[in-house]
Amino acid sequence: MGSGGGQSTLANMELAERIVRDPGILGGKPVIRGTRLAIEFLLELLEAGVSEQELLVNYPGLTPMDLEACRSTQRG
């Protein structure tokens, strides 16, 4: 059997479950589950230099795992 690859797959699935698309929310753009925060918007803020801590303070519904899920969309 493998060397822990299943754990990585499980972690990726957990991250993917945090992101949803609903035609009734922001025209179907990917958002963090339970919010109206678009992945694209959050990534733009991070790229502009806003820290994760600032985002977590300014958007109390966000978690560090939500931000990791956003970043995972860039990796593939």
C-alpha cells in the first residue's frame, strides 16, 4: 500500500468542500461555503499584500482552512 497518499487526498477533499458554486450567489462564482466571499476576491486581497490575519479579523466567518482552500485553487 501507499505511503500516506490517502491522507493528502483526504486533505484536498476537505479543502475542496469549503468551496461552492451556486448560481444564486455571485452569479455562480466560487465562494467560501456559507459566505458570499468569492475566491477570486480573497486571492486578490492576498496578492495585494493583505495578511491572512487581517482577513480573519475583518471577515470573522473565515477560517485559516478557508484561506488554504483559496490558495489550493491556484495550485491546481
